[in-house]
Amino acid sequence: MQRQFEQELRELKNRILAMGGLVEQSIEKATHTLQTKEKSGLTALRAIERKINEEHIAIDSLCLEVLARLSPVAADLRLILAIIKINTDLERMGDQAMNIGYNTEHYIEDGGIDLQESLKLNLPTMATAVRKMVRDALDAFMKGDTVLAQKVLESDDEVDSYKNNIFDTLVTFMRTKPDQIGSALDLILVARNLERMGDHATNIAEDVIFACTGEDVRHGVGGHGNE
Amino acid sequence: MQRQFEQELRELKNRILAMGGLVEQSIEKATHTLQTKEKSGLTALRAIERKINEEHIAIDSLCLEVLARLSPVAADLRLILAIIKINTDLERMGDQAMNIGYNTEHYIEDGGIDLQESLKLNLPTMATAVRKMVRDALDAFMKGDTVLAQKVLESDDEVDSYKNNIFDTLVTFMRTKPDQIGSALDLILVARNLERMGDHATNIAEDVIFACTGEDVRHGVGGHGNE
């Protein structure tokens, strides 16, 4: 029984890792589309999101089956529940990447000057930081590394500070160029989408800590009432 | 064993219902604060969020215990997993209500004219629609009513259309009053927070349908790639 559980767990972990890879791809594709303003990127993004959604359902259903068939307890049970939650957060990150896509589409259609370029916004750097959070959170999960998971929690502040910076720059810009307000708002919403992705990575890191230690760090000291 | 499960399930369902009540309160408190612009509302909001967070952890831990102790299968297992997911969505709705609070705080501090009043924005109506979604979703959960759950999925479109309407009004306003851009942006973000709460209610309705029928309606025809 335990050996069979280990086998199923390995399969589930690998699939979660692969799904994390898809989420990383979706962040990359979304921000690349924002920079190149080529609408074809949106089609590619949609294809990635579809794959993420399929995996989401498949992983969820596999977890249900493992719980029903092997009735794991203690640390094993916590691991499966962590996978169910991580799976949900990854799927919602895919939704957020898609939302970046929609905001980018709007931004392209507004067809104004390239604010991302002219204002030297930190959006690409922010996107890179969020991608790193996802990778580190899943790396922490695969290795059961709570120190790395803790680092992910801390790096959420960095992402938030990028967002604040981008917000300030764009609001100031809006005041001087009322005709560009639509485009600026699109980018504000993209920054918000990226911030939300960082929050999901934070949730994953918290689940990793709970799965490894049984300790619930959500809402606690140093916890992030994020979303 | 089955009788004990039924007992635990009843307890869990009642706690989820009570948590839904807290979430409704938080929406009410957040929008009331926006309308009265009295900062004391934020302290009350914080107290509600703290209760939501405590319940979140307690319910999660009770679910884990029930799974470990009673190893439910089939429909019973689906119900417990639905509770775990609904619990997460409710907690994140609490976070969103808190975010409305932060955006409202900013709005009060900006101290401009009362846009909510002068532009006759639909924010209070939108908030009422979102509250109804939460109540209906949990009602559907308590009664195992998939028809009502389906209605919740459909009413998400109404909430989205309120949001679009509010966005359009505020963006148009921003163009004519660049000095009020900060306040207008605060309200745009509040509308976004409410929309996200509607998405969470949608997630809950989907979980209810899955728990009742074993049918996964996420990402499917008529599904909402929300978030």
C-alpha cells in the first residue's frame, strides 16, 4: 500500500511540476505579447491556458481517486491535500495570465504610444520576479524545502513594491495625458494581475510549509493576508 | 461510522454557512464604509476578517481530521473536498473585502468629491448582487440544489456587466477631471475586488455541482474561466 502511494505521489508531483512549467510559460507569453504588441501571442496564450485547465481537472480527479483508494493519513494525507490546493492556485494563475492577455489586447487596440517603453515601467522585471516565485514555490514543494518556501513568502514584498511603483508612475502619467488614460489603466490592471499571481505563489509556499511541517502559517505572524 | 460521518458533516456544513454569513457581513461593512466614508468601518471590517481567518484554519483542520479518521469515499469524499475548496474561496472573499477596505481608505484620504454619489455609480447594487451570489451558492450547497448553483453561475454575467459599466463611467470621468484620477482609480479597483468576489462565488457553485453530481463543470461549455 505504502509503495503504491509513493508511486502515485511521484506521478502527482511530476504533473504539478509540469503544470508549474505551463504557468511559467503563460507568464512569459503574456508579457512578451505586451512588449511586442503582436496579437498572435494571445492565441498561443489561450492554447497554454487550455492545457492548464485540462491538467487541473485531471490532477484533481487523480487526487480524489488516490484518497478514495488508498485513504492516506498524517503526512501523506497532508501532501495530497496540499496538491489539491496547489493545483487550484496554479489553475488560477493560468486565469490571471489570460487576464493579462485580455488587458494586453485592450492595450493593443487602444493603439496609443508605447507606455511600457516610454515610461520604462518595471512590468517585465516584475513578471520575472513572479515567475521566480512560482519556480521556487514548486521547487520547495518537490524537495520539501521549507526554507525556500519561506523565501517565497518574503519575495512577495518585492513584487508588491514593483506594483506600487508601476501604479505611481502610471497615475502621475494619467494626470498629464488624459487622452492616454485607457492605455495607462490597461497597464495598471496588468500590474494587478501579476501581483495576484505572486499572491497565488505565496499560497503555494504556505501549503508547502503546512504539508512538510503540519504547521499552519497562514494568517499568522509574518503571514500574508493576500489576494 | 456512517452516522458519525453524518454528524461531522452537519457540523462542517453549519460552520461553512456561518462563515458565509461573515463574508456577507464583510461585503456589507466594506460597501457601507465606502458610502459613509467613516474610517471606523475599517476597524470593524478588520475584526470580521480576523474571524473569517480563524474559521478558515479551524474548518480546514477539522476536514483533515475527518478524512484521516473516517476515510470517506465516493459522494462523502467529494463533499469533504468541496468543503475544503469552498472554505478557501470564502477566506479569499474575506481578503477581497479587506482589499475593498484598503481601497476605500485610500479613497477617503484622497478626500475629493464623492464620486460614488455624484456619478451615481452602481457599486452598491453590484455589492448586493455579489452578496446574493454568496448566499445562493451556500444555500445551494446546504440543500444540494444544483439548479440554484447553476443560477449562481449565470448571475456572474450580471456582476461582470456592472463592473464594465462602472469602469466605462469612471474612465470617461477621468478624462475630464485629471485631478480626480486617484479617487476614480480607487473605485475602479473596488469594482474589480467585487468582481473577484463574484468569481469566488462562481467557484463555490461549481464545487457544489461537482459534490452533488460528480460532474466537473469547470472549464466546460458555459464554464467561467474566471478569476
